[in-house]
Amino acid sequence: MQNNITILITGTRKGIGKDLAKYYLDNNHHVIGCSRGHSTLKNKNYKHYELDISNEDLVKGMFIDIRKRYKKLDILRGKTQINLFFEPSTRTQSSFELAGKRLGADVMSMNITNSAIKKGETLIDTAMTLNAMHPDIIVIRHQDSGACNLLSQKVNCAVLNAGDGRREHPTQALLDALTIIDRKKKIQGLRIAICGDILHSRVARSNIYLLNMLGAEVNIVAPSNLMPKDIDKLGVNKFTDMKKGVKDCDIVMMLRLQNERMTSSFLSSNREYYEYYGLTPDKLSFAKEDALIMHPGPMNRGIEIDTKLADDINKSVIKEQVELGVAVRMACLKLFCE
């Protein structure tokens, strides 16, 4: 067994839980214990939390404190993670990097601008080169739809999709769903509006798939020229009027304008877009009174969303999305690296 590992054990006040805690402490490991009552264990490597694990709020508070005390785990010790980002990214790339390091993995983030890719190397050749280094997982973001699937066929390790072209962004959908559950305690039966550049958004597609699967009613709101022609096949309600689209919604999810994917002029002006499709207090008033605001980032303030709404601590969960993104990606890395 590895030295100095940290273990969480429930029910450490007595019985098997207490015996397990004593065993690991006797072998010089760190133990985090919890039970409804006080613990009699006395050891410098033991931390006890007195709580009822059926109380979700208390458990959440315990894990927040654990995260502050023990930022790095040993779950992926000895594993190698390569981050391969062909598109600019702040949140997703840093989130995956932090997730891997917190799990104890050796993380390498390739600088595409200084790599052989800039000299004309193809994605397949890059895959073969990386495969020869025997990584355990590759996290890839690419501007072309299907690049992740292609890479997965050329390497002998797990490949995690961090966004491919217009197609999908699965971990963003997972963290969005977790954010909704964290605040609303459910997804089934909720009415969720996804608003903005649907045509070019991989975030929209992944969220539509997942939210429909979890039983939500999904409204899609966009100008007609930013609405995919086959969107009806995905089981959503389609709107070009934002006030009608967000009416009685529990969640209003705004999207970024994907200017880098637009091959022609889709907007007459940013001002006009904000007037009709930017989230303002007036448009939000048509949603439910306790409706939450989401945005995958980065935000274009004053174009996609009003600044005051984006920073409203009672309605906006944008910061929570970033925070839970690390947790979701830690879970994905653990799942695919084992």
C-alpha cells in the first residue's frame, strides 16, 4: 500500500468503521472520519466530523472543508494526462489541468503554437507521437467536429472530449446539470430555456441531449438564422421571440456568440442582437420569479447578457458552474483512467 494516503471512512465512532480507522492510522495513513457522535480516536493523523450523513447540507459542508484541508489526492498517482487544446480556452483547459493535479496525476498541457502541428503535422501523426509516450488519458479540444472520435481510434488510451467543433461539449453539459441539481434539487419537470447562437454551439447540443434525457422541457431561443434547420428532431420547443421562449422557465441558459465559427454575416449589429436576444431584466421578468441564470463563458457583457444580471448573487450561478466544473472533470478523469 502507498505511504501517506488519505482515506475517508464513515461510521468511525464504533464497530467496523472504528476498526478500519485504527488499522489505517496504525499504518501511518491519514484518516478522515465521520459519525453522528463523538469519536474516541486520538491520533494526529485523524480528523473527525460529527454529523448525520443523511443530511445533504452537512455532508456538503464537510466536503468543502476537506477540499480546503486536503487539496491533492492520490487517486491517479502514477497516471499521465495530456491536455491537447487546438482552440483557445481558459475555463475548460485550466479546469482539466487542475482536476488532474488534484487527483495526483502527472499533467502535461501541450502548447500547440510551439508544437510540430504548426509545421504541418496532422492530427493522426500527432496521435501516433503521443501514443508512443504511453499516456493514460488525452483530453482534446479541436475546431473540427469528430476530431475526438478520430483520435480515440489511433491511440491506446482513454480520450476525453473537451469540445469538438460544433458537435459536442459533454463535460460542460454534465457540470451544467450538476449546477441545476445543486440549486433546484432536481431536473425532471423543469422548464429550461437555452438562448443565443444555437447554430454554432456545441454546448447547446450536449445540453439538449442530457437535459432531455433527465426529463426537462427544453426551449430553444434564437434568431432564425442562428437556429439549426433540424432542431425540431431533438425534441425541443423552438422560439424566435425571447420573451415567449423564457416564459415560466426555471432556468435561463445564455450562450456565447461563436463569431469565430461564423463564415458570413449573421448579425446586423451587436446592439440589435442585445435588443432582441440579450438577457435583460425586462426579458428575465417573463421567466419564473426564482429562475436561475447560466452561461458557459466567456461572456460578452452588454451583448449576450446584462452585467448586473451576470453578477446577481441571487440569480446567477455562473461562478458555481466554474467551481463544479473542476469536480465534474475530476470525476471523469477518475472514471476513464481506472
